[in-house]
Amino acid sequence: MCLEAGMPLQEVSERSGHEDISTTNEFYIHITDKMKKTSIGKLHERTS
């Protein structure tokens, strides 16, 4: 949810209490449908 809201991975990691950002990246990061749609929308804006 934090990443969907645009929060940087570093901040998500700190808020989760992880000492190393790789822990957050390895275990908690997944691409949601909303994130996919947002990314596709941004690509379309750049190519239009």
C-alpha cells in the first residue's frame, strides 16, 4: 500500500524497521494491479 501511494522504497524500509533495504525488497515488494496500471498510464503519456 505504501508503494502504491508513491512512497520510496527506502522510506518503506525504515518504517518497517528493517536495517537493510534489501530485506524490504526481497520479502515485501510485489507489483500490484494498481501499480501496473499506473506504470502503463505513464508510458502512454510519454509516447502520446
